[in-house]
Amino acid sequence: MSSLEVGRLVGWGVCELDKPFQTLKPFYKPPNLFTNPQTFHPPKPFIMVTYSFEKLEVWKESRILVKLIYQHTKLFPKEEIFGITSQMRRAAISVSSNIAEGAGRKTQKNQAQFYTIAYGSLMELLNQLIISVDLEFLEESKLENEFRPLINKISLKLYNLKNKEVE
């Protein structure tokens, strides 16, 4: 087969070229469902893959933290939508995103780097929560009873994960 010839492409948009520079002609033609619906067999669905970060408890808990942050920042003043509300939401998402990205890295050093960044975002978020209490956007009891225990748990798991990866 020369470099100009093209074979079959996989997927719904399957086409076939017999010769170079020939116009595309459909390779897969779905049956007419109105004439005989029993003959229609849709393609098999893609196999769902679970990636390594999805198995990490710390990633699952960071998603819970993101949800809590979004729920509580909805109640913040509207004039803060582009201020502390946005910063807190981005910091919370950064925690789970860096855990996922770190889990996808090949070397232990790169993995540890992303877990360190996730930890930094977690500390940034804690700082913003404390400032939210100072500005009276958030009750101190919510910080101490809802956020701090979850942040402590995520922080400890990130520390253990980072040190496990570096050893």
C-alpha cells in the first residue's frame, strides 16, 4: 500500500478509499429502521476504563471538598463572584486536578511534584476559608466542623501519597 492510499477509518464515520484522490464513499450504511427495526444492531459501546486516579481515596475526598465549596460559595455576596468566590472554587478544583494529573505521571518525582502542588492549593483554600470567616461570609462553626476536618484528612493523605511515591 502506497503512502497515498488510505484504508478504513474506525468508528461511526467509517469510509473507504479504493484509490488515491478518490472521493469518499460511505462504508457503513445504517439500516432503515422504519422498514425492519429487528435488523438494526447498533455498534457495541466503548468499554469504560477506570483510571488510576479514580481509585485514590484522596481524589474522591477532594471531589467532596469541591462540592462543599461550590455549595457554600453560592451564598457569598454577588459582588464577590469574581473575587474570593472564584478564587476558592479554582483552588478547590486545583486540588483534585493536580491529584489526577500526578497519578498520570510516569516518574515518582513528577508524581510527587503534582501532589505538592495539590497540597499548596489545599493550603490556599484553607486560607481563603479563614478570610471568608473574617469577612463574615462563612460561619466559623462551618469552617471548624465541615471544612477543617476534611482538609486535614486530604492533607494527611496527600502527604502519605507523596512520601510513598518518592521512596
